[in-house]
Amino acid sequence: MRNVFPVFCAGLLVMGIAIVSAQKSGDYRDPDYQYSEDWKVLFNGKDFTGWVTVLRTPDGRARRYRENETGDQNTFYIKDGLLMTTGTPNGYVRTTDVYDNFVFHVEVRFSQSGNSGVLIYVPRDEVWPKGIECQLYQTHMGRIFPIHGATLDGGEMIHAAAKPIGEWNTYEVYSEEGRVATVVNGVLVGLASNANPRVGYICLQSEGVPAEFRNIKVKRYTPAYHLRSDK
């Protein structure tokens, strides 16, 4: 089996340069990817359409709130067009659709040092679900690692690119056939491969501190590189 991950990495390094250059022009479209759709806006700034909320109950179980069924939860809320979380209790909001090959974009800001993450490939709703975490913690922003039974190769930080507390960070996750990359503020930060699972929900965590999210969107694409047998 040919190992195409080095090619994927090289392409992402070039892509990282292109992203930085694109910040000046305001337009970037990676020519190596065949996009099957344009950006899909995931958060409309008004309500929780397209999102499911999952939170830890006092007895440790997972409570699910479907789309705009807010119930008695106030962990995730909307203010001034932003998706916000208090950070307690632990949990997440997730997409209603599952994704495998995609680019996920979000902007995140913290008012204090603390933890959160973008979870991908989550197969089912649990307080601490199986999946891959793309770290949002300020000093490790962009690190990629498996959680709760998932597996992954690599994922350590290549660069530190987070902005100071109180400033907005642009955060993108690239997923292709179990290979994952994180781009923070236009800088390629994390690279990983051989993710298991490699399809599931995309989630934004509540994990201890307040956080604000905006400009949340996703784009599916057809993989540019394929694992294939050498002849």
C-alpha cells in the first residue's frame, strides 16, 4: 500500500502559504481539491437550527436537546449573533449531519485562559464521545489527538499560532480519508493520519470556561489523493 500522507502533508504546507497570501486578496480556493459544494453556513446567528446540544447531567449522563429545543439548558446560548458557551457543564453542540471529507471553518474567542475543542468524527452522543479532538486550548491550539477509544497517528503542533486572549482566532480543520490538518490564523499547525473513526458529527465543546464562536461553516469535497495498491 502506498503511503500518500507525505504528499498530503506537502500539499498542505503549500496550502498554508496560499492561505496566508489569500488573506490579502480575501479569496482562497485550493486547486488540489474538487469541492462538491460551496460553503454551507452552519450557524445562522439567530437560533440553533442545524445543531443538537448534548450536556452532562448532574448524575453523569448525557442529555440531548434537539435543534431549537432549549429546555432548561443555558450552557449554550446566542447573543449579538454569536454562539456562546458558559463552559459548564461539560458537553457540546454538534451538527445534525455527519461528515467525512470536508473543510470546517470557525472563529473563536476566549475571555480567559481555558479549554475547548472542535470534535470531529463523533459517531454517537455521549458526554465524552469517541472521536478526534482538534484542540482550541490557547497554548495548544491546533493540536490533534484521539479521545475515548479513537486512534490516530501524529497530530502534534508544528507551530504556535493562537492570538492573545480576547482576540478572535480563525480556525480551520481539513479532513480527507482519515487524514486531518488544522490551520490556525492562516498557519498550518497540526497534521495527523490514520484516524479511526473517520466519519461522524462535528462538535464545538463546552469545557470549563466561556467561549464565543462565529462564522461557522463547512464545505464537503471529493478527496484529491487516494490510497491505492502499488503495481
